[in-house]
Amino acid sequence: MIKVIGINKSYGTAAILQNISFDISDGQIVALFGPNGCGKTTLLKIIAGLDKQDSGEIKQLNKSDDSDLSAGLVFQDHRFSLLPWMTIRGNIELALISRVKSKPEREEKVNQIINRLNLGKHQYKYPYQVSGGLSQLSAFGRALALNPDIYLFDEPFSALDYQSALKLQQQFLALWEKDKKSTIIVTHSIDEAILLADQIIIFSGLPAKILDIISNNIPRPRSLEQLGGDLSQRIRQKIISIAQSFLI
Amino acid sequence: MSNWKKQLIIILIIAWVWFLLAESEILPVLLFPPPQKIISAFWHLFVGGTILSDIGATFMRLFIGLGIGSLLGILIGLSTLKSKGRSGLIFWIDFLRSIPAAALLPIFLLLLGLGEISKITLVIFSVTLIMSINTIYGIKNINNIRLMVAKNLLLNTWQTFSKVIFPEALPHISSGLRQSISFSLIIVIVIEMLVSTEYGLGRRVVDYHLTFEISSMYAVIILIGIIGYSVNKIYVLLETKKVHWIGK
């Protein structure tokens, strides 16, 4: 289990995050839902160790050693997060060069990921030569190659058109079902949160506080059809009412 | 009709009109020799002329200057990676760049004598300025997300530099090199015209001018145009192949 405990963060005098606490059980997907620019990305950066909190801590329970939490990040905009001077394959391999020193071993690992994601046909193309969906799938592949303790996704579907986003969500769920790794996903889409997450954490605007945490017990493996069901309807209502009450 | 065919037809039309004007003596033949005389002069540049030594001398100055200048400029640019003193450096480079390089020639001649050293040093000087400013802009504009990616993928300092920062700056560096090529050709030709030297395309233009071999003078000028155009074209071809991610 990963515990986020009382995180506070401000930039100068501007408070960004206020006393953020929640738990991510092993193999859970947690969605962070809230207005734009409310510090969700800052929170991801803190969890990833790319930014420092003013107070509070990120704790990983039952870890054998006391090494830092390792995180696999996927960013919203694949045009920046993927490196256009490297092929899809090169981009995935980049996640391994610091840890896997032997070239054949690295090649083997990259091959595994390429096969898992079905990217064989595109592996020697450059990111700008493939669709946004495939680019973002490659970005997932790169996070996969890191084999981290937790995946951190910052609106990974929001730069895609609706169809590609749906397709990529299915692909992601299928991947996730295999190794059930803890995941935090920032999203603006209620349906995305309902489809993917076990817990939906609703944030207020700046400074960001947690307004509510809604659990989502729709049985897995999930499919798009379930988005129309009673249970998901109830969750949707709840999220909307919380978001609305905050507006007033 | 392809573009170069159109341009060829335009050249033929210009030559034909020139021919008619020269034959009918509307244009003074001494100043505007008819095209067939220029073509024959062009032929004689290569057969029995010194033109190959001239091209060699000009290219030697051009490429040594470009090579050393680019290397120095890129190194100076990269030395601002930690952003310390960057704005101070930009001021000095901008100031020195604002002085037309030809105006500095007397200083170089006084300091370094009339030989090759002073000629090539002026080219190096100009190229270094152009290359360092372009390299600085290249690394100044590095995308923050890509730096986060490098950190998230646990790249070490050298890997971050060689796999992320340098490739990101390369489009800027390459455009600096393109400017440098055109610019140093101008500088080399001007130096050759102003400073005594045995060989060099600029020298050939001046010599033919002074001996009033006007057809040969035109032939050398056209040759310089062809060389400048080809060197640029070849570079752009190389650039689109090697720095394929420009604008992607």
C-alpha cells in the first residue's frame, strides 16, 4: 500500500495543495478529478519525486528495502514526452538504459514490451509518423519498461480524439489486468474515472483540498457497456452533485 | 512541368534576350559580353585556367573556418547549460555580431599578418558568434516535460545531455550552421578580394576585373553562385535527413 499523508505545497505565497491524504491499495487505480490548474499535476510530480512537498510524506508500506518509491510517468502530451529523434523502439529502450547495462538483455526486454503492446509494425517509426493513440500507447510502453512501483498518468487520454481515447482506455485496462499495478490517473472526464478507477478523489480549486473520495465497485474486468449501468449512473450523480455544490 | 525545368527555360530566355541585345549592340558589348562568350570563358576557366586551385583555396578557408568556428561556438553555447552568465554572454555576442565582419578585417590583418591565419581566423570568429548564439537559444528553449522525462527514466547527467538536451538543441544548432555556411562564403570571398593572395575565387573576380577580361569575370561570378547554391542545397538535404525532427 502507498500512503499519501498530509501533503502541503505552495509556490511562494500561493498555496497549491492543502493537507492532501489518501491511500492507494496494491493493485488499485485511483482517479484524481478536479478543476484545471488545481495542483493535481503538482501532486503527481511530488509522488514521482520530481518536486518537493513543503510538509507531509509519501510512504510505501511493506516494501522490502527502503529505496525511494519508483514511478512510471505518462504525460498528457505525447508530442513532448516522447522524443522525436528516437524511434518508438528507441523511446521505450530509453527507460532501460540506466538500469539494464547489457545490450542483448535490454533488446530482449524491449521486444517483450513491443509484443505486449502489439507495436511491432510501428517500432521503427518515429513518434511523429504514427497516430496520437499509438504515440500515447508507446508512452505507456515506456512506463511499463520502467517496471515501477506505481504508474502516474497525467491526463493521458485528453490530447486524443474521443474514439482514440476510448480505444486506448481499453488497451490500457487490458494491460493493467495482467499485472494489476497501482495507478494514479489525473482526469477531467467522469466517464474515464468511472471506467478506470477503484477510487475517485474529488479535488477543489486552488488551494486544492480533497472534497470527497468515492469508491467505485463496478466489477472488473470492465467494459464500456457498464458505463450505462445503474451503478455507474449513481456514481456519476454523486460526482456531479459534489462538483456542483462546490461551484455554489 | 517540374520546377527546375521552368527555371531552366527562364535561364534560356534570359540568355536569349541578352544575346539579342548584345548582338544588336543595344548593350555595350565591353560591359555585357554576349552569353556565348561567357560560356566559352567558363570553359576556359577549367581548361588551362587556375580555377581548380581557386576553388580549392576558397573551400579550404571556408571549411577550416566553418569546422573550427562551429566547434568553438557549440562549446561556448553549451557552457551556458547551467544558465550562469548566460544573459551577459548573449549581450557580448550580440554586440560583436552587430559589427560587420568585413570591418574587423584590418584588426585581424594588423594582429595576425597578411597570411592565411588572419583570413581563416576572421571566418572562425564570425562562425563562432553565429554558432554560439544559436546553441544558446537551442538549450534555452529545452522543453521542461522532456527534462522531467529524463529524470523519471533515471538518466544520468551524460545520458540526459546526449539523449535529451543535445538532440533538442540540434535543430537550432543546425540552423546556425546553415546561416554560417552562407555567411562564411561571403566573408571568404570578400577577404580574397581585399587581401592579396595567389588563389581564391574572390581573387579571380578582382583579377579579371583589373585585366578587363569581363567575360571571364562574369564566368567566375556565375561559378561562385553555382557553388554557393549547391553547398546550401547539399546542406539542407543533409539536414532534413539527419535532423529529421525539425518542426515535428
